[in-house]
Amino acid sequence: MPDGAQPVLDVRGLKTVFKIRGGEVHAVNDVSFDLKPGELLGVVGESGSGKSVTMMSLLGLLPSPPADVRGGTVTFDGQDLLKVDAETLRKTRGGKIGFVFQDPMTSLNPVYNVGMQIMEPLRKHMGMTKKQAAVRAKELLELVGIPDADQRLKDYPHQFSGGMRQRVMIAIALACDPKVLVADEPTTALDVTIQAQILELMKELQERLGMAVIWITHDLGVVAGIADRVVVMYGGQIVEQAPTRELFKNPQHPYTRALLKTVPRVSGGREERLEIIEGQPPILGASPTACPFRDRCDVAMDRCAHENPQRYDVGNNHDAACFYDARTGAPRDV
């Protein structure tokens, strides 16, 4: 990843609300981040933190109603994806930006063979003939490590194992040579050995093809092994971001530190007792006017109940949204 490279994707002030009976859910609150060419960005947080909703908001994948993207800009290829027409967004989605969903069995159509499903984006976005698309579909299956590609193109999703179905989904996402690939917890439903294979495959493909990748996960162990940079989300907003090694070495936000303590580890040949984060995630019924983590935080102060902290620069391309300075062990002088 070149230093100082212009972002391939630049998100600023993104806000998404769901209208429900009796009120609203503020699912994404003023989220800003960028993605450099060739970078693998890990997006981490517990369930309900806003990871998937943020990424689906970028690409217009949320049903409206109830979803309402109320603010922000999403700059890609010189255009704001929140303002382009439906046809431009359709060409971008699946063409220049690929998406791998969490459960391949519900993402693949059970009544069509996988060959047809790989060929569809090739014919729609790349203008290939049926013959050209068939040749490319075989190449894609081989690229993602599926043997006997000629025969497997004729098979249906139920004839593939979970790991192989996910490889098919990756092949579909890569079909049009996207600049950006968004992978939404693609290994969650797989067993540990298959997870490792998919992670290795994705890292290899990302390096070989030079695309930028956003990897959404709740597993810090995953991002430690593959990500260049990590974004930590909580309560519908980004609470910390940093290069991967910097984040693990020097976590600044109380939520990140608490997450790291929940990762299983072995010390001196003995397993350590797992720690938990006491309390519950916030109910996002209104736009936040206080720190969303304050009720679960061991360094919360009065200010946290009345003001939502901005993200403070702590050096080394690292920022954290917290009034407590973990480096000094004292409140920030701001």
C-alpha cells in the first residue's frame, strides 16, 4: 500500500436511521473513515455495533423504508454514492465494488447452478457473451481453489460444503475485478480449519489482485492476522482506529482494551480465565449526546454523561474517541 495514496473510498459523516413503530433507531452515527488502494481494513465490534449496517448503507443495500441514510458522503471514483442515480449505483455494486455476505447458503440461489450465478455479473457488468462468461467462470473457480472447475460449474449450491460455497461467493464477488471488496463476516458460519483456509485465500487474492478489502468481523484474532489497519465500532460509531500492530500494542479506548481482554490466551501452558465486558450495549433510540460506552466503562467521568467525545489524534495514525488519555492515565486537557 503506497504511503500518501489517495483513498479509493472516502466516507464522511455517515448517518443511518431505521424508522420503527413508535420511534427511530439511530444505527450509524457520524461515521468517517477511508480506504487506501490495496489496503485490508478490519472493522471490529460486537453484534449491533453498526458494522454491517454501515457497509450496506454505502452501497444502497438497505430497504427504504425502514432505513433512511440521513447524512454524509461516500466518495468512490470521484462520485458520491449517496447521490448517484440507481443505474450508476447498480453498475458500481457488483462491478467496481464486490460484496461477500455472511451466509453463502442464503446468498446463493438454490435453483440455479453456480456457473450461471458466476456468469450473471460477467454478462451484466462486463458485457461478455455466454461463451466468454463460461470461460471466465471456470477461471474464477480455479482462482478460489475449487478443483474440477469444469464439472463444479454445473453443480448446485447444496452440492458444495460450507467452505466451498463461501469460495463460490468470493468468486462471484471477484468476477468483475472490483477495486473494493467488502467481506461481511464471511467465516462466521464455518469451522475453525475452514475459516483458516478462507482467511489465507482472501489474503492471497488481495495481494495478488491488488484490490482494497473491508473485512467485517467480531473476531480480533482474525484482524490480527490479515488486516493492515483496524476500525473499532461501538454504539453505531467509530471509537478507535489505528494500524493493526499499533492497536494491539497500544489500545487507547476503554472498549478496545476490554475487547482485547476477552480474547482467549494461554499463559505458562495454562489457559487463563476469560474476562467479560459487564453490562449491555446501548439502546440507539436517539442521536447520541453522551459517550455510548460510559455505563460499561471503568474510567468514565461526569463529562461522559453529557458530551459525546470526538476522535482525538494520539499519534502514529491512531485516534480514539475518549475523554480519558490512556497514555497519561488522566483526563484529556481539552
